[in-house]
Amino acid sequence: MMKKDKNSEENLKAQNINSQELEQKIEELALAIDKVEDEKLLVQEQLKRALADYHNLLANSEKREKLRILQMKKSLFQETLPSLDGLMMAILSSKDIVLDEKGKAWLDGILATVESIYKSFASIGLKQYIPEKGEMFNNEKHEAIAAVEGSNKGEIIDVLQPGYFLDDIVIRPARVVVSK
């Protein structure tokens, strides 16, 4: 029986050693899992930050692109409007000239062309602004070319040239005569 006890004891020791080794292995694996979990959380956080940075970059790029387009439109209109104003003045002054049928047809064609250009500009955001007589002067929308005696100080007496807005931004104020 002693032999059996000895074998049992040796088995128990072997099991204890195996059990201790297993516990040690389990503990090592648990530590490795914790380390991997920490690294995973770190990588996830870095990914979230990178994704947020990417979305911010996209939004900023879109804003810059819209601003660039707005500036290009504004530049185009500011360069073109004086020429169109000149054409309109020529067309309006032609009322004092006697034209034959061909001359009238030619003038009508020029007028139609100018109106077509204005419509094209309107389709991409240009809005003409003609203030009403009697409206109060506003230095954001109006440019006073002259001041004359009148009943109400700052009241618009006459409109010399229309103003223009581009997407609610004044690109040229209306040129007006005001009362002083």
C-alpha cells in the first residue's frame, strides 16, 4: 500500500506542478490579452482621430473650394460689368438717334445679347439691385455720388447706376444721389 501511496503522492506533486504551470501560463496569457486589448484600444482611438481629421480636411477643402469659386465669380463680374454698363448706356442713348430698319434690328440684336449675358450671370448668382427712390441711404449697399438739398437727410433721390450682389455679397454698390 505504501507503493500506491507513493505513486499517489508523486501523481499529486506532478498534478500540482502541472497545475502551477497551467496557472502561470494562464496568467501570462491573461497579461498578453490585456496588453493586446490596450493596444487595440490605442489603435482604435488613433483611427477615430485620423478619421475625424480626414472629415475636417474634407470640410475645409470644400469651404476653400467654394470660396475660390466665389472669388472667381466676383472677379469675372467686376471685370465684365463696366463693359456691360457701357453697352447699356450706348443702347439707352440710341433713343435720341433716328435709325432705319436695319439700324433698329442691329440695336435690338445688341440689346438681346446684353440681356442674355445678364440672364447668364443671374443663373450663376449675380443679382442686380436698383434701390427705390425714397429709400434711406445704406453705405453697405449704396455709394453716394452726389448730395443735393432735399426734405429727408440720407434719402435716395436718384439712382445713377444699379448695384450688384453675388450670393448676398455686395460686389458693386448702387451709385445714388442722396439728400443732405
